[in-house]
Amino acid sequence: YRENEQNLFSNPAADPRKMRRIIAEDPEWSLATVPRLIDICIKHIVENFADNPLLDELKPKHKDKVLEALATDLPLKITAPLVSDEGYWKRCCKARWAVCDTDQYGDSWKRMFFERNMEDLIENFVPESTDLDEIADTLELSNDFIKRLRIRQLLPQIKDISAGVSAEEEISDQGSDTGTDDSLDHFDFGLIINKLPNLVELSVTYGVRNCGMNFEWSLFEFTQKDCYLLAKAVKDCTHLQILRLQRCQIEDEKARLIISHLLDHPSLRVLDISHNRIGDKTGRAVGKLLSGNKVLEEVNLSDNHIRAEGASAIAFSLKKNITLRTLNLKLNRIGDEGGRNMCQALMKTSTLLHIDLSSNGLGEHMAASLAEVLSHNQSLQHIVISCNKLGVAGAGSSKRALKTTRFSKHSTSASQISRSRASTP
């Protein structure tokens, strides 16, 4: 110990308490390992990707590192033609939307991003106010990836109301209650639909979501101009296979205009105009469409105002049609007369596989006709007749007929008939 103490006195530098400390002039200096040159280069590429996109020239392992570090908010004009990596587009989707399910997009994250991005642009487009250039530029980059568009809302043109005119405000309030406001036009699908070569499904709802206290009937109106522009766009889109116009307040005149443009459509397989205001005139138009169409496989007319006349026209067309597989007439008013004509058609058709006649005011007199259909039609796989007043005897005869059929949906149909029986007064 004494020797160590003498050494400290003779050599002050040996005492760590008296040694001079070296302080680096660089405040960011540390003892950490100096990064590799390749890592520095990758970081530089990522930080300057917007100005100098460099990807294809890299080796695969370096390319993967760049894609993992790229920002998700880069301009589409840079990433769309250059980046095909699904991992990058997955990060873009999750950064923008809370719920992401690729099952509806062919398991493609890139397709999901471009379809939902275009849907957002259309749903937030305001006629005469929003610049079309953004949609046009995005469309040019997205057209090869968009196969389906599901538009949940369409904003109307902003009304020009002079300030301080109480009379106009009063008229507007009255119009909101009666649905008699002036028509407001919406987005014109003719501007984009012909520029989407892979589009196979178009689903549109004319209305405004979450309008709250700003509710007016005009926000949910499908105008005559809207109808004409949409019908023309769909007719020109010869590769479209599925058209859905749900909850659009469509009436007979407009529905007939749309259907008239579909008479010679070469590829339309599914037509869905459910939850609207169509009646017998549209039923006759659908009958005409089915009589001459060689492609249509599914028609959904549920929750409308079709009565016996319209149902009879559709039934007559079923005798000629050889392609229709599914017909949905749920929540209409076809009654016993329309039901009898439909049953006569079902006795002669061998191509229809699924039909829904639930909630149509079918009475006890229909039970015998339905039982005959169930006994003789060997091609029909699924029939729904729930929520009708068939009565106890009618439900019983239908059940007995079911036991002699080859229905693939036997148990389901039986339970639905039980509900029909339960609804008997």
C-alpha cells in the first residue's frame, strides 16, 4: 500500500482522480461503431428518394432495405410506376385506413391502395368546386390497378344562396321536409370509367354520409342529369360486369332509362337496383332486358314497390331466359297474382337456381302453387318464402313437398317456411 502511495506522489498522472479529461469538440461524437458505408448510402437514397428515385439499380438485398425505410406519404407519381413491393403498399394502407382486408382486393395491397384512394377522391368531389386535375393525374397512375369501385357517397354541387334572404331560407326548410328542393348534380362517371380498362364492378350510392343536422332531401337525390350521365357511362364501359345502384331513390322513369342503355351490354352479369322506389314499369323493363339478354346471371330488385304486373312481366321473361341464375324479389308487393305467375314460370325454367320471394304478401292460396314448384322443379336449389302468410296448412304442404325434392338448401328452406308459419295470424 505504501509503495502504491509513493508511486502516486512521484507520478501524479497515475492517479485517475487527477488525470485530465478529453472532451470532444463534436457534441454528436460517441464511442459507437462507425456505420458501414452501404448503410450510409441506403440512408441517403431514402432521404432523397422524392428528388432522385433510385431502386431498380440496387441489388435485391439493398433494395429491400430501401423499401422498408421509404416514407408512406411519397407522391404517387414516383411510387406508382416504380414500387411493386407488397410490403411497402401494406404499410401505406395501414398508415391511411384503420381497417384493411385484402380478401376483397384479390390479396393485393397495391390494388387496395389505388382503389380506395380513387374512391376517397370521388366521394369528396364537389362539382364546380373541386379541381378535376387531381383525379385525372391519379387516374393516369392508377388505371391498371383498379378493378372495382364502391362509392358510398356523392357530394352535390354547392347551392348559391344569397345571404340575408329569409324567404329563401324558409322555402329551403320546407323543401327539406317534403323532398321538393331543386335538383343538385353529382360527379360524372363518364370522365373516368372509359379510362379504367380493368374495371369489372361499379357500386354507387347517391347520398351524403353523416350529414347530421344539415340533412336535406336534395342531398340524397338522383337527378335526371345524373341518371343520363351514368347510363351513358355504363353503356360505353363494355367490360363492366357488375352494376350496383343501392339506396339511390331511383324511380321508374330513371330506372327504365338506365335499363334501356343495358339492353345490348355485352358483359354485364349482375344488376342490383335494390332499396329504391321502382315499381311495375321497371318490372316490365327488367322483363324486356331478361328476354333478350344472353349474359345476365343475377338480378336484385329487393326492397322496392313492384306489384303483380311487374312480377308477371319478369315471370314471363324467365320462360325465355337461359342465363339467369339468381333472382331476388324480397320486400316487394307482388301478392298472390304475381306469385302464381312466378310459380308458373318456375315450372318451365331449368336454369334459375336461387329465388327470394320473402315478404311479398303471399297468402294461403299460394301454398298449392309453391308446393307444385317444389315437387317438380329439379334445378331450383334455393327458394326463400319466409315472412309471408301461407297459413298453417300452406306451410305444411310446402314442407311435405320439400321432402321429395333434391334441394341443396333443404334445411334452410325448411326453417324459413317455419317462420312463414309463425307469421300466420
